[in-house]
Amino acid sequence: MGTLPLDAIPDLSDTQVIIYSHWDRSPDILEDQVTYPIVTAMLGAPRVKTVRGFSDFGYSYVYVIFEDGTDLYWARSRIMEYLSSVVPRLPEGVKTELGPDATALGWIYQYALVDTSGKHSLADLRSYQDWYLSYYLRSVPGVAEVAPIGGYTRQFQVNLDPNRLRAYGIPVSRVVEAVRGGNNESSGRLLEFGGTEYMVRGRGYARSLEDFENIPLNVSDTGSQIRIKDVGQVVMGPTCGAALPTWMVRAKWSLELSSCATARTRLM
């Protein structure tokens, strides 16, 4: 206790590294194919005291607790080293990452973006936070994470008409494949003409609703092209959320700040 740094809330927690994985599967499948392989791989890491794994619908959390006195960043580098051997063996589509270099007492600040004019939606507030305000906050010394709560992330959504799909004989998988292939770029080679090099590239990123609507799907019996707008509607909408705080129905948006484990909140 004599060497404990002076802070607003002294941190007495253990050295801990969190491994977060996302996969849209049930908890039992996540436990068998994601959580269990990661837990067994972490058991052999040096100076590890306890490994705990939790599986939820679509999410997996593995908490690796190290012995007292272990440097946090040394522990994180060891976890990355051992994690590199197990990630290639995980099922396709699993996204695994480390949690922020913060502790259980790292939540230091919370604020809300409020639109008193009524001219901006939750999507506008979320876009402002993600693309402008968060960059300024992350540049503050000692800030480990800027965690948003609520708001709507904008995305392009394709609303398909089952009757039109049946009439044209187009399955949903074909629409998914066409959207993925129609929103991509490809590179070619360099061509030399008269001592000048020309770079060949295929530009195919969709940037508007019209770009998605005009992605071709198939050709009809009469030879006309069938596009996405012929079988559905493309709109700009929000991502699906599991929950929404009650104050956000009034165009407010909340956010949390977490500090690094070595930061001093008293100074921040």
C-alpha cells in the first residue's frame, strides 16, 4: 500500500486481459468451438493465475488473470503470442480481439450528446461522435477506450419483396452474392505506352442508394437486365440494436470513457 499511486479511486484489481470474440451462433456452439479452445490455449501462458470463460448468444469473453506484480503490457503481449496459435483454428467468421488496456475501475467519465433543436436524429449524433468527436477524445493522454451507448449506425439496407423474387426465380443468396460482388474494387497491372506507365484498376465501390439499386442480378427471358431495384428497395437505415436507454427517444446519445491502467484519473 505504501507504493500505491495517489488517485481518485485507487486501483487494487488484478492484472487482467480480456479476449472478446463475436460470432452469430448459440451459446453452446460458442462454448465448444470458440471459448473452450481459447481458454485451453491461455492456460499455458506464463504467470497466469486464473482463466475464466463466458459464452453468450453471439459473444464470447475470456478473462485471463495474471499473478500480482505482472506488468499489464507484458501480459497483453503474451496473450497475443498465445492467441496467434489458436485463431487460425477457430471457425470461419469468428472475430477475436483484445479488450482495452483498462481495468475494472477505468470508467472515468460519461456524457450525452443532446439535440435541443430537434433537427438531428440519433443517426446524425452517432455519426458526429464516431467520425469527429471520438478522435479528439482518444488523443487525450490516458484515454484507453471511447465506448458508445445507443445511437444508430447508418447502413445501406436492401428490403426484398418475396413475390418479386419468386416471379424472377432469384434466391436470396444470389442477392447477397451480387451485393458483395458489386461493392468491391479490383486491381490490374501496369501498362506502358510511349514511356508512360498506366495503372489499371476496377472501381466498384457503391457510394449511394442508386449504386446499390443498379447492381445486376440476372437476365430475364426477354434479355432485359434484372437489378436489385426490380426485386426490392434500397434504403438508408439504422443498425439493429438490442436495447435503447429511455432518454434516447428524445434524440440524446450517451458515451463512456475508460482510462488506461497506467493513467491517473486525478490528473486527467
